[in-house]
Amino acid sequence: MAWSLSFYPQLIQTYRRRSVTGLSIDFFTINVVGFAVYTLSTYLFLFSSTIRKQYASHHPSAPEPSVQYNDLAFGVHALILTVIAWSQLWFFGYKRESTQKLSMGMIALIIGSAAVTTIVGSLVYLQVDKWEALDIVYTMGYIKLLITILKYIPQVYLNYKRESTVGWSIYNILLDTTGGTLSLAQLFLDSALAGDLWVGTFGNPLKLGLGLVTLGFDGIFLCQHYVWFRGKAPLELIPESDVKSEPNQTNYGTV
């Protein structure tokens, strides 16, 4: 619930401001790609008989994928809202700075992800030895993992460069932190109930690692908003004469 609700504050804030200044186009673009591959891979795990048979042959002791219908529902919901958030950057006529562009690094990541998926799909289509449809789904999972690790960096850097979090909704981060904390708590609790906290926790390094990475970035955003840049206007809103006359000034007023 916390993770699902976390998509709404930014949409509402951007709509009220009629501006996308302070938002990283890289973040919102790659977020769409991430949830697209997540939703597609989840759908295939649930409804593709080929994928399910191949998964069962690889995991005879636990032939049923752990993906559930609520995972697909979350993915579809997240994909729809991330597409709407991305469209606010381009199609709503909101104020935007000329410097807000998709970076070459993010373009390379998107093209690289598409290229890798295409290559794996070609190997499967050509029936190259040991390559099967399940590998395509796994590839999309790895892409989602990479995107989750990298996607917050552009927004963190933009906040740092502007010395402000104005435009970036902190409620999104508070809800994300809540969801991440509860997810890790669930992992610890499940492991404890299984009788082995250590193995159960560290035996699922993907979930543990993603949870810790996400909470780490959430911690940075919280520090930027409430500590480092608290009450500071974005640098681009500060008159140049004020900056020149008071170069050592640290508090530029509240917004």
C-alpha cells in the first residue's frame, strides 16, 4: 500500500505547481522502462505456460514461481502512473528549464537494455544451445535490478546541483521509505519464522540488496530535504546580483 501510494504525491505536486523544474528527466524516463520490464516479466511468469514449464524444470523442488497476482497488479498500477508522471514533463505545457534533457548516459542505458534483450531473444529464437524463453524473462529481471540501483542518482545529483529539493515531492520518499522498511521487516520475520534468520535473510540477497539500496537513497533524499538544503530556494531562482554580493551566504530564504 505504501509503495503504491508513493506514486501520487509527485503527480499532485507537479499538477499544482504547473511546473516540472527540479525534476530529473532521466529518473522519470528510466522509471517507465523499469516498470515496463517488471510488468512484462511478471505477466509472463503468471500466464505463459512455456515460461512456467521451463521454470519448473529448473526448480523441481519448488516448481511454482513466487510471483503472485498482486505483483502484477502493482506493476500495472506503477507503470500507468509512471507514464503519466513522465508525460507531465512533455505534454502538459508545464514550465520546464532548457537544461532539462535526457542525458547521453541514460540514453545509452535504455539502448543497451533493449539491445541485450534483443540479443537474448534472438538466441532463443534461433534455438541456440541452452538458451530458452525463460532467459528472456531473467534478462528483464536483471535490467529492472540495474535500473533500480541507478535510477535515483540523476535526481540526487540534480538536487545537489540546485542546492534545493523544491519540485521533488518528499512525500514520495517518505512513503517509499515506509514500504522499503516494511519489506525488509517482512524478510526478517519470514526468515525468523522459518527457523533460520541468518540463512533466510542473506539467502535472498536480491531482495535484501534492493531494499538496502532503496533505503540508502531515501536517506540521502531525506537529508537533502530536511538538513542540507532545508529552506533553500533553487539557485536558478536567486538573483545573480544577490549571489555576487553575498557569495558566502548559505540561507537564501524559504520557498
